[in-house]
Amino acid sequence: MAEWYTIGIALFAAIGTFLFGFDTGIATTTIAHQSWVDYMQHPSNAMTGAVVAVYIAGEAAGALTQTLIGDRLGRIRFMQIMCIVVTVGTVIQTASANIGMFYAGRVLAGFAVGGMVATVPIYLSEIAGPHQRGLITGISGCGISFGTMMSNWIGFACGYAPYGPAQWRLPLGIQIPWGVIMFVGLATFMPNSPRQLLRTGKVEEAKREFVKIRRDLQSYEVQEEFALMHAQIEYEMSRDILSYKEAFMLYRRRVLVSIVVQTMTSLTGVNVIQYYQTILYKSLGIDAHTVLALAAIYGTIAFLSNCITTRYLTDQWGRRKMILAGLSGIIVVEIYAAVMQRVFQNTDNRVGKGFAILGIYLFVVIYYGMLNSTTWLYGAEVLPVALRNKIMGVAAASHFIVNVAITEAGPSAFANIHENYYYVFVGCTGFFLFAAYLCFPETRRKTLEEIASAFGDKVVDVDAAQVARERLGLQKDNVEDGRAEQVESNSSRPSPNE
């Protein structure tokens, strides 16, 4: 039951990353509807491209805002604010009367999910036990792929809808309730991060949340793990990191790994392939409706691959092995896809074109199965608590900024150098494979505090006296909770005179 409690919390928190995946994907089909083009009075190619560009710019701004106020507000409060912003943004998109209004909704929604997509993995990594942190935090990645899948299938279904505004307003409107639902959950039953509470000096509240979350531990294990967590966070907070320069000086390798792992995912080409897969299918001579169906199948494979590896590999096999295997697989598959497309795209060979499509599907299996299950988790867990929010915000912003550059270049690149654009990503992925092999340590089954040792940083020794102090504090809380329950029980029991 203890495990299912944490899984339930993770599934609910993943609404935030679902919104990221869905809102990112739904724009592709929205701007493809002739009804949207006509309603917006035939915007130019540049204006249509800005629908994606302003959204990614909003994501980068949201991620950077997280670095400024995320720690001050705390995980729960910051996510609540992002829920409000994303709800406003999706309402404006759905009700848009002109292209300017649509841009405004896209910017607001992008801002919210940009702040949310890095905060959710941080939050989940801080409430998960070391033996299941890959599963719990990996659920946030599954939220992204589930959102992508749903946007693809809804886009396919809307291809059958009658011409008119409902054809594109309905898919956008589906997003509206989810921000409200998540806000209510955050305000009622979602536990706060005990590590964030310790960071702000709220020790007693942190104890209560830790006991509630870590129901899988025996009493003495709770005391030992909480004492280690408390001592390590106190040590890290005592180092007075006041600037990014100091953060880089004290934790250079950990900061670089967190940023590199997010930049790396963009430079595998995943967003280019995802955004422009319809162009790739059309270049193979496939009709428009089949193109939408193939895109929906792409999203489904992404989600299923992500779920399977999150459940059976991330904690069992380890983050380092998954990243190295994923990068190696992407290099092989992108070379294969480039060769297949070069050989068959201008022929009538249907079997050959099937092999070219297989290259795109093999890519999605490897990327979502190996990297999307791991990278958001790894980028959060390698950082000390004093820097986790700030550096993850910078890492997410770097992810979005690099995406803007390579995604905007996509149509021109495919038009001019065709399938050779794949080789740009092969070269980048090869570089990151070498860097990951040299610099990415394994973090599997370590507490967030013990991970410091994998980077050569100090892990505080917790003596018996400190464990005893934590034991007394936890026992006191348990006694007080028991007394409160007893009082409540007595007050509800009828008196003898009744």
C-alpha cells in the first residue's frame, strides 16, 4: 500500500507534464486545419511558424521564472500558480477571435508548462524512496508521452470533423479542466516535499511529511534516513551559495551534468522528428489522412515504450546504462533512417517506404524508452537541494532554447539537405555519448543525499546522537498524533448518560 500511495501522488502530479506534452503536440494539427487558417484570415508562413516559436519562448521564460521564485514559494505553491496560468492560457487559445489572441494564449500556456515540466520531476524525486525513484519520477516522463499521444489521436479524429471552428476549438478546450483538477489536488491532499521544508528550516513539518510519504520504512529506518537527509541538507545550505558562479565553483560537475543532459535531449533531433514527421511521411508520397494516422501511431509507441522501461528498467538497470544505450541506439537508427529515406523517397517501392517509416518508429522506441524515461529524473537527482530548483530551471530553459533553433531550421533543412539533416543529430549525439560515458555516474538506489558521493562530494556522517535526537522528535510527533486521534475518538463516542 505504501508504494501505491506514492504512485498515486506521482500519477496526479504528472497532469502537469501531460499538459506539456498535449499542448506542445496539439498546435501541429490545429494550424493544419483549413478552418483555422480561414478563421485567422490566412496568416503568412512566418505568422503560422510563430505559433510554435512564441510557445517555446514562453516555455523558456517559465523555466527561468522557476529559478527566480520556485524555492521561495515551494514546490506545491509554485505548481498551483502554474495551474492558474495554464488554465487562463488554454481558455484564451480556445476562445481566440484573432491570431493575436491565439498568440497570447500560446505564450501563457507555454510559460506555465515551462515552469511545470521541470518542477514536477524535482517534486517527485524529493518524495520518492531510493529503490523506486526511477519509477516515481519516470511517471512525469510518461505524462509527457501520454500528452503527445492524446494530441496526435485527437488531431487524427478531428480530420473527420465537419468544417468549422469547432474542428480546432474542441481539441484546445480539452486542456482546460486539467489545470483546475491539479490545482484542487495540490491544495488538498498532495504532500509537501520534506526536503524543501528542511531547506526552509521547517523541521517538524518535514518530519510529519516524511513519515506520511515513506510508509514503506520501518520505524528505525525512518529515523536513520531522516537524520541523514537533515544533516546533509544542513551541510549543503551552510555553504552560502549566493550566485551561479559560486554554484559552478562548488558543484561544477553536477551542474554541468544537469544542464548537459537536457541540452542533449534536444540535440538528438527528437523535436524536429516529432514536429516534422508529417513532412517526412509526405516526402515518401503518403496521403494526408494516412499521415495523421501514422503520427498518432508514433505517439502511441512513444507512450508504451516510455511506460514499459519506466516500470521495468530505470530502477532495475540504472540511469547511466539507459542513457548510454539510448544514445548509441539513436546514432544507429538515425543513420538507418537517413539511408532508407535517401534510397526510397523518390521511388514507387511501397515495401521500401515501409522500411523508411520503420526508421522513424525505431527512433521513437529508443528515445522515449531509454532517454525520456531517464533524463528529467537524472537532471534533478544529481543536484544538491540548495541548487536543484535553480539549475533545473536553467537546464529546462537550455532545452527549450536549443529546440527553438533546431526546430525553426527544420523545414529549410529538410527542403535543402533533405535526409542529411539526420547526420547533424548523429554528430551531436555521438559527442554526448562520449561525454556521458566519461562524466555520468550511476545514481540508482541511492538516496538524494548519498548521490553526492558519486560526484566526489562530501556526504555528512550522521552519529548515533543525531539519530537518537531525530528518533525522539519522530516519537514525540507520533505520540501527539496518537493523542489527537484518541481525543477525536473520545469526542465522537456517546457519553454514558446519552
